[in-house]
Amino acid sequence: MIEPGRPVKDIQIDSNTSIEKIFDEISKSGGFESVNLSDGLDILTTMISDNECLKFVSFVGAVISTGLRGIIKDMIKNKWFDVAITTCGALDHDIARYFSNYKEGSFTMDDGELADQHIHRLGNILVPMESYGPLIEEKMQSFLEEEYKKGVKEMSTAEICKMIGKHLGENSFLYWAYKNNIDVVVPGIMDGAVGSQIWLFTQKHNDFKLSITADSELLSGLIFKAKKSGALMIGGGISKHHTLWWNQYRDGLDYAFYITTAQEFDGSLSGALVREAISWGKVTQQARQSTLHAEVTTILPFIYAALIAKLKK
């Protein structure tokens, strides 16, 4: 027999209500995704505070083209995570936005006209061509040449990210990962501008190698020693899957919070709820876990603000 839960409570907010209190109010509201949001905040608070936990953050590259880059950067600056797993686009956008600027646009702009003006469109973000391809080519070739002249002939993606980070500054998530010795792994690094520049560099220096297996050695060394593990997963794709994949080797994540706009009806990894990963051994059966269906540039700033308040206590 199914036992009903506690009574649904109306949310009460006034001009003095703190963001932490708002999250407490929605946790008792019984309201659809709001409960998943509140659960996610509690999971992250416990995970970040757990000194025995190996902490992952994974995110899709597109968010780094937006102002959410500042939140990602600050979470890494705060040392809330030990490992970041992302896509090549995150590296591309971090370099491009450190040395130049993207512009605000809209989803309804004329893409033919934008192409004539040498402007790329990423949703409602405008990426001037000179801020992207040519700039990333110049910087990456310079960074790689500097390492090569020091005698470096092979690098993992984590080492590539540290190399980039040390050439950037305080508004860069790669800079803070480098400074705080947080490993950034990019399993699909060839799928983007930075990856293409690594390939072009090997055309001039055929003794230079990119080692993907070195990243596996890094992750296995961390995973096999971890007493517990947890992850904040922002968006799906390879970054989410790589996080889950490696954690199956220690019987799964103990904490997992996933934010997505994808739906599960098509069987995709991006749409799969965290609980599906339990059947694969990528999340433990006893894990504290939640999936929130939300657009992350809208919701993560509020989660971040509430986390700051809760972690201070």
C-alpha cells in the first residue's frame, strides 16, 4: 500500500525572505520540478561539505559562451570540485572571451545576413569571426610552440587545459583550474577549434602526440582511491557520460545532481534521468540523487547563491 507524504504547503515569501528560505519553502510545496531543485541544493551542499568525497563537475561547452561562465569559474575558484569534465567548446569559448568579447543577439536573427557579416550565432549569442577561429589559432599555436621548445612532445587533455589556463587570467575558468590544481578533462577534444589547432600543430611537428589514454590514467588513479564520489552534471552529451562512465569503476556515484532540458522518451543519454544510471552501476542504489529539468543559465545562478548561503553555515 502506498503511503502519502506530508501535506502540501503553500509557499510564503515576503520582502525579507532570503534565498535560502525560498529554497526551504519550495522543498515543502510538492510542486513538480521545485522539489527536484530543492533536493539538488541539499545534495550539492552535503557533497561539497563531504571531505571524503571526490567531486566532479561536468558541463557542456555552450554555457561558457554565456555569462554563466562566471558561475562556473567561481565554483572552481572556490575549490568546490576536484575534477571538471567538459567539451572542446568550453576551451574555445574560454580563450575567445578572455582575449575578446562576444555580443548579445537573439534566436530570431537572419543567419544569412550574419554570415555575410562574418558573425557566428550560438543561440542568442553572437560570436564575431575574428573573436573565434583566427584568435584561437594564433593563441593555441603560440602556447603549443612554447611547450614544444621546452621539450614537451606529448600531452594529455588535462595537461593541455593547464597549459591554456596558465596563459589566461582571473575571469577564466581554466585559469582557476590551473591555479587550484583542478584537473580539466576533455574526452572529445578534437571536436572543436582547440582540437583542430592541436592537429595542425602535429602537421608541423610530427613527433608531438596527444595522449587520450593519459587522461584515463589520471581518472583511474583518482576513482580507484576515492572513498566516495559525487557530481554536478550540467547538460548531457559526452561530458555527462564520461563522468558516469568512470564512476562505474567504483560502483557508482554517491551523490548526483543533473540539470537538463532533454527528455527521456527518445532513449538518449542527455535525456536519461540520473536514476537510469543506477541500472548500469554508474550511480549507487543508495545514492542521494536528483534530476532537474531546467535551462541552466536561468537556474544555476540561484542555486549558486543558495549554496553560498548554506555552505557559510
